[in-house]
Amino acid sequence: MPMQILLAVAGLVLLTFAADHLVLGSSRLATRLRISPVVVGVVVIGLGTSAPEFLVSALAAARGDTGIAVGNIVGSNILNLTLILGIAALITPFAVDSKVIRREVPLAVGSVLVFAVLAYAGLSPQTAILLAVCAAAALFVLVRWARGSGNQELTAEVAEFEAEGGAVVVAPAKQAPAWFEPVRTVLGLAGVLGGAQLLVANASAIAEQLGVPQIIIGFTLVALGTSLPELVTTIQAQRRGETDLVVGNLFGSNLFNSLAGGAFIGFAAGSDNVAHASVVLLTAMVFTALLAWALLRRGLRLTRPDGTVLLAVYALTLPLLLTS
């Protein structure tokens, strides 16, 4: 048991740093290829920061550990909008642009609802196709919105992300050989895959040795670990006063987790090992998304009492694991 715990922690650490190198390398590479900052911000960085959830869940589903796979997505979605958003509000109360509340947030909440319905029915290759189509449509809408509203702010955020070295990695931008960013990207992807393998294999072993359902391990240990990049990014953005980035990052992560992550699980699980989640946990996931949206809509700001409510909701979701 101690060895499995150490290896799982090692997998989490490798996953966190490798994912940041993957996103940083791919975003800088895309910028050098003169790809639009809107595409870099929404697609490359947006999808890339959710890479830990995608790959961990896909690998777990492919191994037959569907409880870990689904528990990771559900747990990450709940954790993003309760624990992480609550911590952000406790650090400093913040206001949010009404445009974000009217457009991006409802789209993310709708994505969570779609995932909940299909996860209850069962994630299989058939439902995965539907989720993949929804993910592509959501990306198209997000890019159109970003282009239509002017991309100066997003361009600045992309430039700042690349200059500061991502969420976890401290690697200031400087003139590097042309081959450096492609190599960083490939090594980052290899590190994410290796970290995901370490985490999933040992998390499964821990669940078996403790005699607890896999979904509990996925909902707690794995979900918390794969959400570390979002936590670091949120704290950094909050310190810089980029409150729209805080909300967009967390709700955007839930959108990508639900649609792309759910598609990954369905394709990896196959028709013979359909992945399911209990109605209790799925209801809790949808409830937290609606609650966070309602708190933000109420006054277009999040206060410290609101943050306390969100943290309390996260604590209350943990006992639900016993009924799932």
C-alpha cells in the first residue's frame, strides 16, 4: 500500500508538470506558426489544460476501470465550481463581466447537463460520437464569440500565458531554437501519458486493497490531482485581477471535461464495458454548476460568503459517495 500511494503521488506530480509543458509548448508552437490567438486561446490552451482529465479518464476506461474514469470527470466538475471557485472568492471577492455570464457560463452548464444525461444512460462509442459532435459545436461557437467580440483581451491573455511560462512551469519566453517547442510538446505529451499510467494503475490498486469502489478514488484522489493545473491557474489569475479569466477557466474546464472527456471515456470503454455514474452524483454535479451560475448572476460578483457556501457544498458532496 505505501508503495502504491507513493507511485500515485509521483504520477500526479509528473502529470501536473508534463501537462503544463504540453500546453505551453503547443501554444508557443501554434503562435510561431501564426495561428490566430483566438484559436490558440480557446482550442490549444482551453483543451490543453483539460488534458490530464481526458487522458487519465481515457486510460482508466481502456483498462476497464470505468469507476475511476467517470469519477474523475464528475469529481473534477464539482471540485472546479465549489472548492477552487470558493477558494478564489475567499482570496479576493471579485466581479465578472455580464457577457461571460450570459454566454460562456450557460454553454458550460448545458454541457454538464448533456454529460449527466448520457453518463446516466451509459458512456459507450455511440454516446461518445454524440459528445464529440457537441464538443466540436461548442468549440466552433466559442471561437466565433471570441472573434466577434474582438480578440484584443484574449490576445493579451495568450501572450501573458506564454511569457510567464504557463500555470506551473516557470519558463519565461526567450529566443529558443526552432526545434525546442516541438520537442517540449512531444515530451510533455509523453510525460502526461506516463503520469496518467502511474496514477491510474496505482489508484486502481489502492481501491482494490482498501476494498472501496473505484468511483470513490476517482472522485477524490484522482479528481483532485487532475484539477491541480486549474487551481494554480485560478490563483495566479486572481492575484493579477483577471477575474473573467478565473470564471472562464473553471467553467470552460467543465465544458471540455464533460464533452471531450466524456467522449474519450465512451470511445475507450467500448461497447462491452459501458461506463455509468449514479444519479446521486450526477445530480450533485448539475446542482453545483447551477448554484455557481446563480451566485454569479445574482450580482455579477462573488463574495466571501458565497465562497464559503461553495466550500460547504463541496464538503457535503463527499458523503454522497457512500450512497453511490
